Amino acid sequence: MIDFGKMRNVLGQNFTFIIYAIITTVILAIVGTFVGLFLGIFLAYGKNLKVKEMDNGVIKTFKYILKGICSIYSTVLRGTPMMVQALIFKFGSQALGLNWGDIYFQGEINNIFNGWFFAGLIVITLNTAAYMGEIVRSGLNGVDQGQVEGARSLGMSASRTSFSIILPQALRNSLPTIGNELIVNIKDSSVLNVISVTELFYRMDLIAGKNFAYMECYLIAAVIYLVLTLIATGVLKLIEKKMDGVKFSFNPFRFRRSFKI
């Protein structure tokens, strides 16, 4: 049976720390997603490298090695759980003499930014990059080749065509999937509790043990995760509508469509 009185006490006594945990979770998800997207673009281009007959031996070797590294990176990180990756990163760092727990800041800011936070951020970013690489590569391969040929016929270089014509369309076409990765990261950041990242689940688990209110604390955590994912979903829909040329108003009786640019 859920004790709502105990639930109110938990929220009242730990409100500040819960807010810190929510901020930590949101930062991990947003920064991890967008930095992971940036790295994923390089992975996508690396896997899409074409080895041409006109390339000399050095260039061919370089391309094969780069393609192989990108493929192995993507396969390994997408094929293993992020929890396991976090533990390997933690103990691997310690083996190299780096203890993330030794990094801390004075004052309240340490409740969010500390060594374990940065370790978790690295893990979630590297994991996300592997998925983003496949998302972006799919978007790149889905762009009509006729546009590429048209840009080249106008005298645009291969690099300018790629970054000015192909990549923007690939990212736009991949926006729903990229947004879904953000939502996944909001929830999957909870696995970083295994390396002591004080995100939402880790904090609620500590509070549950301290107050012997496991059901109540986990229910609070579930509601907060649900609210965060709903907010993220709503914001992403607004972005999609804006990019489609739809002017959105928070007044439900005032919608109008503008010309697409």
C-alpha cells in the first residue's frame, strides 16, 4: 500500500536534492545527445568513406583503417550495455591512476558537477555517438543523389556539397530519431548510478534507503521520468513543426501555416 503521507514527507524533506538530481539527469541527457550527435556525424562520414581506384596506396590504407575503426566503434558500443561500459570506464580509469571521485568542487555546485558527473557524461556521450553515427549515416544515404549531381553541376566542391546540401537534409530527415535518442538518454541515464553519478534514480534510491520508503520513492522517480520525457516529446514536436514552416501558438484556437522557406 502506498503511503501518500510518507511520500509528501519525502518530497518536503528532500526537495532541494531531488531538484539537483533532476538537473543532473537533464544535463546528462541533453549534452550527451548533442555532443554524441556531433561525434556521430564524424562516425557516419567515416563509415561512408569510398575507396576510389585513383587513390594512391597511402590514402587507400588510411581510408580502410578509418572505416574499420568507425565500424568497430559502432559495433562494440551498440552491442554492449551502457551499464557495462560505465563500469569498464570506471575501473579502466582507476587502473590508469585516474579516480573520478577525487574531483570535486566546493559548495552546492558539487551536488551536480563533480568527478562522477563528468565520468557519466563521457560514458553517455560515447555511447550515444555510436547510435547517432548510424542515424546520421542512414539520413545521408537517404538524400536523393540527384541533388548531389545538381550541386556538383553548379560548380560546388564535394565538401561544400556534402556539408551545405546533404548534411542539413540528412539531419532534418533524422530529427525524429535524434529526438527519440534524447528521450532514451533521459531514461537510460539511470544506469549511471553504478558509478555513483548522482542522477535522479541514484538520489531517489539513497532517499528510499534512508526513509524506508522504497515504493514511494520509486513511484516519485517514475513520475518525474515520465514528466521529463513528455516535456522532451512536446518540445521536439514544436521543433519539428517549426522546421516544417508551421507557426505554433500556445493558444489552441490560433494556428496558422506560413510559407515554407
